[in-house]
Amino acid sequence: MLFIGISFLLLLPSSASPHHKWTHHISLHDNLQLSWTPFHNDIHFELVGLTHGWIALGFSMNGAMRGSDIALGWIGSDGDVHYVLMSGSENDTHTVIRFSRPWDTCDSVEDIQLGVDTVRLIWALGQEDPLGDSSGVPSYHTPSFRGVRSVYLKELPYKKIHPTQENDVLSWDLVGRNLLLPNDHTHYWCQIFKAPKMNRKHHMIGFEPVLQKGNEKYLHHMVLYECHVHDGSTEKWFEAHVGKEGAACYSPNMPPEWSFCLATNSWAWAVGSEGETLPDHVGMPLGEEFGGATYFMLEIHYDNPSRDPIEDSSGIRIFYTPNLREHDTAMLLIGTEVNFLHLIPPHQEGFTSLGRCVSDCTKNGLPSEGITLINGVLHSHLASRKMKIRHLRNGKELPVILKDDHYDFNYQVARIPPKRNTGSSWG
């Protein structure tokens, strides 16, 4: 059925559906909640809307209705079932529909294929059931009850970490204190932090964002960099900056020694992420004398197109433990570094920026037994539309490590790649 894009109509019965444990949940609107669970061959959804009318969810690659797949559902007063995917119900205040669909419908001409790419969920909410019978026209949703939200449907559910009274899991907050920020459209703020004092090795095992309530819309991403000076004089350079307010990143007011922090980053958060938890067998060393870092620089990117006055105390919360994991982990950065020569010629329909990590580099920098990639984040900026990490060995291309053909600068989350070995070229 053609409905601007390809749509399928759901008219669901009012019978209660069986209990289902959902792995993911987001709020599309104060009046519309979405839950889903990915399975091997298909994906299950639940929409809960504050309405006695209709609710709709669509899948789009660019956020527009044209070319999208739209599921539209409501609860008929006569209880007739016209197209049942899972179940539906209605109470005094809410309408609930549950449906599933395959990742791959085997119809690339008319259907959106879901998978490893970012997808834009388009949604709408109507306050009245469609007029007439099941083929009636839906009531208009009004601009206040429609929207778009980028998601990565195959994202693993975030496993939240909690500090314990036994101190086998500890937390450390790296946050600003009532920072008064300039009303620039975009602003990068940097601040130096020092790790808690420890008399033996600890492992960092995860982090979560600490977002000041009301300021969530202004924070685009945060990166925590490790600060290292090769001659071992890290304390000499950075101790004086601990506890200070910080400075605008990459500006004349940023102390030049802070550039020592830009080579290695340990954690990164961006819009859409709830945080990150490492697998139970790996941890990131904390403390320079224990193979990690003692001094860190937190970079926060604020996006403020309306140029509102902002006072902020956001940052990140690190979780760490004295109970060492089996393996140490670290961050590997590959790709293209932005510089003044990184230009896109005018009037181009497309342009590819290529970064190469050749085999000479991987052989010298990675252990001979290979490495295991835990996860990866594809990061670029507004001009980017697609990203891909390719893997070559002995002149032959292996399966792609990570890719996103519908990249969204405003939504960046960690993805799980397969295991890769050394002695290969990555590009």
C-alpha cells in the first residue's frame, strides 16, 4: 500500500498482549514511548501513546516521509482484526501496539532494509481513530505530535554499573562546576582532571554521561583524553591545572602543554549514547605508574544554535575497580586527521576522504598474536554522509569492520565489530 513511502496498516485487537522483556527504550515524545528487542532474523517493537486515536512509526534513511516505511495502528471499537503483527490494547489513557518485521524483507525496491546502518525513526500521534471503516483517512497529527529520531537498532543494551559498599566498584566524577559559557553557536571547553590516589593498579571498567538537567540539548559530544609527557614529567606540567575552571579548547587561552593530551583518548561519549560498559574480562589501566594515565583532559562540545546563555556542570562518571580483569584494553584511533589541507572541491556530487593504516604500521604497533576489537565508534562531522572501516590482508579485502551508509553527526554510539588480527592494512 503506497502512503508517500511504503506503508502497512495495522488495526489491532484490544486484547492484552503477553509480557515481553524489551532490551531498548527511548522516549520519542512526552506522549509516545518506543521499546524494541532485536532478534537474529527480525525485530520486535512496542509503541505506547497517550491517545485513544492512532499512532505511527516509520523507518527512513534521511528523516523524510517520502521513500519511508510507515506502520500506522489504532484500536478499532468493533474489535475486528485487519492486519495483526503481534498485539494491541487500549486503556483509559493509552494505546499500545506491538509488531515485528524482518531486518531484510527481500524487497529492496519498496521496503527499507534495516541492519547495521543508522535509521531515522519518524513518528506521529493522532487523537482520534481514522474516520469511517479501516480504510478511513487518519486525523491530522499537527506539528506538535510528529518528529524524527535517529537510532542504531542493533545496538547492544547498555549494562549499567553501580558502585558497591564493598568498594569493589568505585566511581569518579569529572564534571565542570557552574561553567558560564559564551553564547557561541558551537563551543569546545577543556578541563584537566587528576585520577584518585591509588596505591596499586586499578582498572576502569566503564563510564556514563553526567548531563545537567535542562542542558541535554546543548551537549553534542565529550572526549576524555589521557595526558602523557614522554620524559616522565607529566606531574610537572599538569598538576597546576587540577581543580581549575579550564579553558576554551584550541584557542589562545588553552595552555600549550595541553596538546600533550591529544594523542590518546580513553573514553568518548556522543549524542544518543547512554554510556559504555567493558566486557567482564577486560579493563583499562588507571594511573601512570600502572600503565595508564593519572592526568586527563575532558573536552566537551556544546552546540547552541539559538545562542542561549548556558551555565553547565555536565561531564562524565568513570567506574573503576581494584579487582583486575584478565586483559588490559586501550583505544585505537584510525582515519583521517582534520587539517587545513582537508578540503572538498566545490560542486562535487560526492567526495571520499581516505585514511590508511598500512601493514608496516600494524605489524610494529600491534602484538603478533593479534588484537580483539571490543567496539568502535564512527565519528565525523556535519559534511559526512557515509563511513566505512575496510580490512585488507595480503592484497585481499576481508569483511568490513564497521560501516554506516546513513551516518548522522548528531547520533553516534558504539558498535560491536568482529575480531581482527595484525599484519593487515586498514583503510
